[in-house]
Amino acid sequence: METIEKVTPVTHLSIKLKNDFEKFTTAFQNLAGKITKEDLDNIAKDPEGARKHIETLQGYQGLMIFNITEHGALLALAGQKRFARQYMLGNPLMTIMRHLLNMTSHQTSSDNLE
């Protein structure tokens, strides 16, 4: 088995707000689109139809919510009451395009010829 390691930078951002948690998170979630597991499952069945559907799901700046983790609920297991949510945001169409560009951006100059 071959193991490939790729280091990817991740930014964790924590913001303390003086606003109501539910009002803020509701407004935030309304700005971003939402993609479901079913949407992702349909890609293999009908790639072109899925692409068109995914385009309709895009929210502000093309972003979509893939997953929401209720960290506040998890912290309740430890007896701590907190309002905390983690969002996984992205755009699968942008990711696909970036991947395709990386695949086709190989060196083509004559310097590589032996």
C-alpha cells in the first residue's frame, strides 16, 4: 500500500460576537448555499445534471455548506453549556476546476526533453 502525504494549510477562526447566536448563525446559513449527501451521491449517476443542480445551490460568493457540527451539543457531554458550531464550507465546482487545472498544468517546454 502506498501512502501519500500532502500538507494543506487550514485556518481555524474563532470570533466572539455581541450579537445573538441564533440570529447570527441563521443569517450566515441563509447566505451560504447548502449541499446535501444526496446531491453528492447524484454526481456519479448524472455528472452533467449534478453540475447544473450544484450551480443552483451556490450561496454568497459561490459558497456552500457541506456539514455543520454542533460543538455546543458535544460540550454539553462534559457539562459545559456553550453556543458553538463548526461549518465546513466550500464549492465543489471550484475544487473540481482547480484539480483539473493542476492535472493539465504540467511542464511542456523542450527543457524537459532528454
